[in-house]
Amino acid sequence: MDRNREFAGKVAFISGAGSGIGLATAELLASLGARVAIGDISTDAADRAAAKIAAMGGTALPLTVDVGDHAALARAVSRIEADFGGLDLAVNNAAIPGPRVPLEDYPIEAWKAVIDIDLTAVFYALRTELPAMKRRGGGSIVNIASIAGGLGIPLTGPYAAAKHGVVGLTRVAALENATANIRINAVGPGYVETPFVMERGEDIVRAYREKHPVKRMATTAEIAEQVAFLLSDRASFVTGAYHIIDGGYSAQ
């Protein structure tokens, strides 16, 4: 296989693709031949990401999407089908961290916001992406979970609950669609050098690096490579899996 054109003819939708892991994944898929729909709640971020991909010779469609709004996601998928002819690949990446607060003090509205964006929105996405992929004859989906999807990390109550839920939802969806030629997997990154993390100050960045046995954080490109593998035909027998990418964090 010529990996340089691995996704030629494929159409991908990535949420939260205006920056971080989503942007790195969009850039990689576009460089490998996919036409990419850039979903982001920020119109400016989506437009910038699409322009960046166009400048490197790729094809991108910017979409302003609030993943917490099922109707907005449905409109986005309909637009992708209208403009690109179908949907083959999806990366459900958009998420928010929420405040770091003990459970007994966690603000109710903050809990609801994290669960809505980090878990319920993944359900909304699957609910719109799966029918589109069935109309296409199959596809592949990667849900971005976290190491918090398999571990308890203090002060991250709703985030950990949501990411555990994403892993469970991934497994159920994979089983329900195993005979529909649709593979669904999740990845669990450790701490990643995203703009949000890197802006938190050198002391926090240094502490995050030290949490990993390899003494560094992942780059967004490293996470994107794992996502691309799971989306590709190279992972044709992989479904319902939760792939941890954490530099040894969870092995401690």
C-alpha cells in the first residue's frame, strides 16, 4: 500500500479540529488523501484550520459545530454528505476539562457541562455518523477518550466519569455495528502538548511531563498517528478497542 495516498477517496469528519489533537489529525488525514470536514465551535478556528490544510494542498470544509447540540451535528453531517458525497471516517474529539474540584464541592452546572460535551456529545455524534456511514457501505470511527477513561484521577470527577463512559459507549457501538462494516475504537492519550496545556505555565507543564515514565508529554502528531492507524485498513480487524497512548503513565 502507498501510504502517501492511504485515505484517497475517503471523507473524514473531525470535531474540535480547530486546534490540538483534532487539528493534527485533520492535517495528517488530509496529507494522506482524505477530504476533511473541520468541525469546531469557533468559526474562526475552523476557518483557520481549513485554510492551513488548503495551503498544504489538501481539501477541507470548515464547519461551525456545537457538539452539544444534536441538531447542529445532524446538519453538519448532512452538509458533509451534500458537499463530499458521503462520510467514511469520523474522529469524535471535542471535549472540555472542567474545573479541578473535589466531588463534594463540584458545581452542578460545571458537572452538567462536562458530561454534556465529553460524553453525551459522543452519543449525539455516533447517532448521526452511523447512519451516514451505513449509507456509504461502511466506515471507521475513533472516539478520543483519555487515560482518565481507565483510571481514577483525583479532582477530575465528571471528566473521568465521561471518559469512562466514552470507552463503554465505544464498545457497545462497536458490537452493534460489527456486521455493518463499521469499526469503532477509542484512544486514551496521556497528557498532550496541546495549546490549552502549554498555556498553563512552566511549573504545571513540568509537572505533567514528570508524571510520565518517559519524562515528556505526547505531541499532538503522535496521537494523530495512532488515530490514523485505527481509521485505516491496516487496523481492519480492530474494533471495540481502547488504545492507551500515555508514555507508560498507566503502567505505574
